[in-house]
Amino acid sequence: MTTWLITGIGSGFGRTLGGAALARGDTVVGTTRNAEGRAAFEALAPGRAHALVLDLRDEAAVHAAVAEAERLTGGIDRLVNNAGYGLVGAIEEVSLAEARALFDINVFAPITMIQAVLPGMRGRGRGHIVNITSVSGFAPWGGTGLYGASKYAFECIGQTLAQEVAPFGIRVTNVAPGGFRTGFAGQALNVAAREIAAYADGAHAARRSLQSNAGKEKGDPALAAAAILTALDAPEPPLHLLLGADALHYARDQFAFVESQIATWETLSLATAHSD
């Protein structure tokens, strides 16, 4: 039996993955923002489903919640950093307050979670940290720059963390979904308060696309949860797991573009060395 700590258990991938883990007999501690979410989750599997009401921006509360999760489970096997939200708006439109609030949840909260669980995992000589990132962490898209930046940062954190904790028997997997019917483009999508008309035919297209497609995305969260379980249970789990045909398409296009830029400018890149 595997023990899990999953942030943002009330909806989206957190709720679906937590339910899938419970269905196979695992124990799951999830974090939620309100008491209603706690009761709904714990009713799924009394005695094995635990929910903690937590403000992920509160560093001391995060450490206390991890200690409580350790007490409830006897030791966390897998941490899933799932909680987060989207933000659309041109770079010029997004205020620094909006950007900081986004990074508080999408970047700094998972860093705090990682720091809180690692002592226990290191002590046991095992563990798995799973970061729900986004294909936007690979392929930038005008109108989603600050959101994408938070996911670029999270991708780097996961990749470097994997190198740092491997000697302790701890694994890391970054899961980068494309579009799924999780409510991301609905209640979890914020729009920059400032709107500049000049971007109507450019950066604002991202907002229109996401909102018009909300609830019609190709990705099935239940199948995503099954895929994540399969990957994490593998003898050699991946560091990178892209989910969805759209994620594969956009990531491959971006990698091909970067490679073409490298090849085109290679001579100039190499013309910068000392002659001695």
C-alpha cells in the first residue's frame, strides 16, 4: 500500500488522482482550502482518505500539515504538488501583484512542500516527488506568459531536485499535461485585471481559446490519473511525463524550433571563444 500527500485534493487532477489511489487501496492525505472539501474527500474512503484544510502560502502551516500527514500515514511515500491556477494576460497587462500571487501558489508553495517532506523521505531512504507542471513549461504561448513562467520554473526545480535527491533513493517525476477537463479553463483561470485594447487580436486570443474550449478539452482526467499511476509504479519512473496528444505536439514543435535556432546560429555561437 502506498501513502500519498496530494495538494489541491478538492478538484482537478488532485481529486481524480486521489480517488484513483484510494480505489486501489492506498492511503491519501490531501490538502484543501475549506472544510466542505475536507468532508467530501474523507467520505470517499473513511479511515484511508484524510484531508487537511491548509493555506499553502503559510510556510509554518505547510510544515505542520506535513507533520500531521506523517503521523496519519506512518510516512509519506509520494508527494504530489498539484495545487495551482492559471493566469492569462499579456506581459504588459499582468500586474506585479498578480504575478507574485501566482508564483506564491504555483512555485513557492510547492517548494515549501518539498522542503517539508524531504527530511522524512531522506530518513527512510525512499520517496517520490511528483510535480504537476504543464506543457506550457516547455512551449510558450502568447497571452499566458506569467503562467508559463511559473511552470518553466517548476520544471527546472523538478529536474534539479531529481539530481539532488537521487543519492537518497528519492525519485522525481514532472507531469506536464495538455488540455484536460479539470476545470482549469473555468474556475481555476484568472484574467489580468488590466486590459489593453492593442492586444485584442494577439495575446487576448489565448483567453478566448481557453474559455471557449472549457469543458470540451480532449483529455480525460480519469485516464490521466491511470497513466500517472502506471508511470509512478514503473521500476524506472520517468523524470518527464507529457500527457495528451496536444502536449506531445506542442512540446515537439518547440524542441524542433529550438534545435533549428541552435543549428542556424551555431557558427556565431562558436565565434565567442578566446583565440589562445
